[in-house]
Amino acid sequence: AGTERARASVRTSLHVPYGPGEREKLDIYLPTDPAGTFPVLVYIHGGYWQCLSKDESGFAAPPLVSQGVAVVAVGYDTAPKGHMDAMVRQVRRSLAFLAQRYPGSRGVYLCGHSAGAHLAAMVLSTDWAEYGAVPDIKGAVLVSGVYDLEPILHTYVNDVLSMSREVAQRNSPMLRVAPAAAAACEVLVAVAQHDSPEFRRQSQEYGEALRAAGWSVSLLDVAGVDHFDIIEKLSEDTYVLTQV
């Protein structure tokens, strides 16, 4: 319902292809700034890499668009069609595409939830030379994320993902923390009070690993929310994460 409301209330460009694949599409929610100098918030959905899509990802748009921020919801191939390496590449390609489409933007802000926070964190370790454009990433808001895939190898989640240990290691942000470059963005690692102990542990450890590598990191423990409403409340103007 949040996405339907957003599509009805703001200027949109829906299903914009950033690649040839069926799911390689973006939904773009635009502010009224005709010069295109808006900041761009790129939202990467969760769903354990196997459900949800960009089509349910518009709920965060109205409060942000009303403040002059463009919101982009990224589609990618979820499992079983998509495998982990491919999803990471798709999300990185979508960022390179946006850098070319909005060269005058006031920077890109990544926001991912759960599996989407994992993909957003993988974006932070990208070698952009192979993508043909360098997005100006100013900030990343990683919400209730997974940063080490190894514990997932022996759970039902991997039944669909079919990751080997090698694939899990190659795609674990925890093992891919790059030393912060001079232009490194600010990172906010947010976790819900009622997230499971594993989500809370991984958020804490990933935040610490980034900080140790010289990144500017804030940890935010959001009171009174669980793994799902921590992100759903982005539809509210007054919610702490919307404000941040």
C-alpha cells in the first residue's frame, strides 16, 4: 500500500532498465527540482535474497521526496534465479547507471534492509574501474543487516541460495572491509532493539570492523522496533531513521 501511495503522490519513472535482465530495473521517485541537483537515496530491499522486489519498496519515498530527495528502489534477481555473486554485481551496476543518469546529483545515499543491507555493504567494497562510472556515495544507512554469510550456510536460507563456503566468504562484507579512502562515506549501522541476537552481533562487529579500517561509523540501536518495522516506519516523517 505504501508503494501505491507513493506512485500516486509523486513524480515517478518506473521500471527503468539499468541492464538487460528482466529484474534489472529501477523505480525512481523524483522531487520537483527541475535542475536535477537533488541527493539520491538508493533503497535496496531485503527478503533473504529470495523474496520481495522493488515493487514493494516505495514506502520510504513520500517523506523523503517532499524534502527534495530522489528515491530509487533497485530491482535484482532474487534466488533461485539469482545467485549471490550476480546479485552483488547487479546492485553495483545499478549504482554505476545512476551515476551516469544523474551526473549533477548532490551525491548518493545507500539504504538497505536485512539482505539489502548486505548488498549495500558489498557496494562499499566495489572496485569501480570495472563498472565504467564512479558513484559519489556520501552515506550508507545499513538497517538490520547480515554482514557475514558463513552462519547462513547451514540454515534453510541456503537451501535456495546454494552458496558454497567460497561464495559466502567472497560476498561477506565483514571479510571485505576496505581501508577508508579519503572520500569514504559516512556509514550508519542501525539495528532493532528486538532484532535477533545474531543480527545484533553482526551489526556491532561490522560497525567495529569499519571503524578499525578508518571509516566514519555511527551505530544506532532503535528502541521499540523489530526486524521488520525498523524499516517499514520509514514511511513516517517523524521516525528517527527518516530524520537521519
